[in-house]
Amino acid sequence: MMIRIKVFTILALLALSYDCKAEESLVVGTSLSALQVNELNSLVDSAVESQGIVGHSVTILRNGKYLYSRSAGVNDLNSLISINQDTIFPIYSITKLFTSALVMKLVEQDKLDINRSIGDYIEVLPKNWEEISVSSLLAHSSGLPDFFSLGRSYSENPADIIALIEDSPFVFETDTQVQYNSTNFLLLKMLIEKLYGNEFTEVVNKEFIKPFRLRRTQFSDVASEDSNRVASNYYRDGNALSSSKTPVLPEIMFAATGLQSSAADLGIWLQLLLSGQYVSNKTLFNAWRPYSLNNGLVSDFSFGWQLQKEAKTTAVGHYGGNILNVRHFIVRNDTRESVTIVHLNNGGQKAEFNLFEYAYDLAKTVNSEVVLDSMEFIKSFTANAKTDDIQALGNKYQQFKSIAQKQNLNIEFMINELGYRFLSNQPEIALSLFKWNLDSHPYSANAYDSYAEALLATEQLQLAKLNYAKAYSLNPAYDNIPSIIADIDRRLAESHGD
């Protein structure tokens, strides 16, 4: 595939062809050394050249002001149109950050108390839903059944969707676990529409798109043939990479997903948000405090933002469609010292490419004081995994676990994701990681499910069955498990000649 790379200097970005000049919103901050520019350019270009990304665009802010941007690759597999800072991407779940900001504004205006129950604001809810706090919805710790699992064809009437799942049991007791859940943001959409007195799309237009002059930001309520719009590229049916048009999503999903935007627009939106021009810095930073669960652990989400708070650096942000990432790194809890990464990507990357690590490498190039112990562990573990010394790797894991416990970090999902990196090529390492994770989180359905998958991959059928059954007993929302167990039973029977 021909690779086309377009570099945007500060002057180029300030000359964006908006009806109103972009520089009215975009403020240039500090400069980079020639070495830093070369390193950043290499990171952007190599992601296309060696990691398989079809096309992507990166914008970086430092201390809330514009610093750098660069784009590489093409819009889709069949196009020679170069990606640029104005290219429109579906941003998927990054939409949730806009929803979060709307909730922050309501809090700041004393129209909403997130510690109060959702039933205090919305009257048409099932009785057993009414006592869930708004903060639990934002932290994905509600335990509500997820309507997204029902399929992809939805009524636009929230009452119809609620009626479909209101008799379903809670996945877990509220504020005891965390599970990413579309029902949470359906209720937040209803809440926002009631308190703002308007449809969600109009609220976003009035609060952000028009005043921030986000000329390339809109909801995906209509299909568009705009040539400056990407296709999303995913591997399907094994190793076949295919392109698909920007999905047209139902409005019922719009608090959770559905916005389209560009790297330039997101850079402007984040700059204005971080500068306190939408909500105060105090409100924003309060939103990034860890959300504590009833068992003393903390949620991976706070106020709708994914949160990773460590001793040296805090990272907040959100992924989109498993191929995009917005991440804001705060150094030493000093909100005046930060690096913000906007990474819009249309897919195609290799399995080993990790969005968070990529953002971390970009941020660390800008400011070497961006340090996350968890990321340093992953890099060290991955480098040492080539030796296949399970005992040494186990010692490394235990050392990191001790550091994590001192910082009250919830590392379950991080270790889980690390395990999947090794499952195909080094399954014994994956098996060890999943087992260590399970030992540390004995009440996690996700930990049992992942360990079972590794056992199945290594043909330990009976143990896999037992762990799948345990995962299902802890969380019936894992509704694919009964069919997996049935298939294991069939294979066991065949192996015994039954």
C-alpha cells in the first residue's frame, strides 16, 4: 500500500480552513527540540510503516496548549486520499467524554448531585433501579444488565429498552465490581435531556459544537460520502483486513457513542475544557478523583473517564472502538504539568500494537517525567518474556503487585490484557498471568473467564470447564459460556470414545 504522510507545523494547523480562523480557539504553547520532533515523527510514521495502521492522526497538547500534530497513511484500503488533521473519524466511545463534561456542568450549576439516586431525577425507572447513584452510572459500577447485549437494532424510546431488561437480574451488587455498560449511559442520556430540557444532540450542539466552532464534529445520524472521512478497517475472518463505512448509529446510543470528529476539533475541545473555559478546573479535577467501591478497590472509571492514578503520573481519557484513544497525562499530580494525546486511527494495526502504550510513548517523548509504574512493568515484563523463564517473570509480577497494592491500584484488567498478548505465541506465559490474576481477584468473573480461555487453548479441557462454570456463576451476563461448556463436553466425550 502506498503510504502518504502529511506533516502539520504550527503555522499549518493555525491555517485550518474553518469559516472562523482556528487560531481563535487554538493556543500555541511551548516548543519541541529537534530531537523530540524527530522522535515523535518516527513514532507516527512507523505506526503505519511497521505496525499496519491504515491511517491515523495525532495531536498533542502540553499544559493544555497546542504543541504538535502529524498524520500518516490513507483514509481506507481502497483510497489514496491522505489522512490530515481535518479528516473526520467516528470517535465511538470517546463520545462519553462529551457526556461527562455535560454532567460536570450540571454539577457546577447545582442542578445535579451525582451522589444522589438516579430515581431522584428520572421517574419512570424500575423500582430496583431507583436507588443507584448517578456516580455509580458514571463509574460503570451499577451492576445493571446491559441492553447492548440484546443486539444492534433498538427502539428510540428508552422506555421500550428498559422494559426489555427490567426483569433481568443485576450482574453484580452495585458498587462491588466494574463492568463497562451501555445501560449506564442510556440513563445518563435521559438525565441530561431532562435537566437541559432538550434532545441530547441539540444539547451537544449548543454546549460544544457551535460555541467551540467544531466544524468537523457531528453525530452519525446520516451517512456521508465526504471524501475527507475515513473508513474503519478491522481484521475479519482470520487475517482478512476489510474496510467499512462510518456506521450510522441509533440516537438512543448517542450519550455513549456516535460522534464523528477530527484531530483538530478534538484538540480545540480539549484545550478549552482543560483551560477552564467550560467548567472550572476545580470541577474538572474533582471529576478525576478515584471512585471507591464497597470492597475498598477503586473503579477503572471516574465520572465517565477511564482513570489510572499512580504515584508519579495520573492518566485519564477514553478509547474509541478499540482503535482510537484520547489520553491526558498529569505529572506528579500537578495539574499545571500535563501532556494530552489525541490519537485518531482507522484501524489495521497488528495485534501487538497497544493504544495506551503508544500514547504513553508519545507523552514520554514530550516530557520524560511522565512515568507510570504499570507501563514500565509491562515493558520490562514483555522484554524479559522472550526468555520464557516463568519463575523470573513471576517474581517480577509479585514485585509489581506489591507496588500496586501500596498505591491502591486495581491492576486486574491491565494484567488480563497483558495475558492476551501472549496467548497466541507464548500460551504458557499467558496461562501464568491469568492464574496470577485470578489468585489476586478470586471473585472476578472476568479473571475466571480469561483463565479458562487459556486453559482451553492449552487443551486442559476439564479445568477449562470448571473455570468457565465459575465465571458464569459469578456473572450470568457472560452468556456465551454455556455454549462453550457444551462444546467442551462434546470434545471430552469424543476423547473418551463415547
